[in-house]
Amino acid sequence: MTAFAPQGLAFDEDSRLLCPHCKGDYVHVDNAYVAGRPREDSEVFPVHVDDSGQVRADHSVDLPIPEGQIGRRHVISLTGWCETCSARFALEFKQHKGQTYFAVRRQSWA
């Protein structure tokens, strides 16, 4: 197995996640979002687990995934921020046609 670092994803020698913007190592990942679909191309059911462990699973959840980019299946997004530069970001895993894609996004949500 080959180790690799997708664009925007970096770790230090102790396996600490580095900020995708400034490469600082004081990074917090606080929220988890899932845009689930029971079947391919069906309605999206958003779920949010916040930094206090509270779970919301309804259509009032504001997903950190750009409109129209959820794809045909599921998306899992872990959102975080950096103490060094205050940047907010999302680490996103998207299932599409049997393949999984990874992206690092700048904050585009409220």
C-alpha cells in the first residue's frame, strides 16, 4: 500500500493533521455531516453531529457541501478550523458510481 497526500491534506511526522491553508498543526475537527441517500439519485437525508455530540437529522441541517455537488450517493464531510490562521474547512468523502472521491473545501456554509 502506498501512502499519499491528496491535495490539501497533510500530516506532520507524528501523524497530526495540518491545516490545509497554513499547514499549522493546531487543527480542530468538530462536526460531522452526512448527506445520505437510501438509493442512488434518491432524496438526500442530511445528518449533523455537532461538537457537543448532539445529532440532528432533518431537512433544516445546512450541509457544508456545495449545492449540486452531492452526487448520486452519499457524502461524509468533517468540518474543522485552525487555531493558527482561523481558516475553516471541510474534509469530504463522496461516493459516486462505485468510487470514493476526496476533497478539501474552504468554508462555503453558514
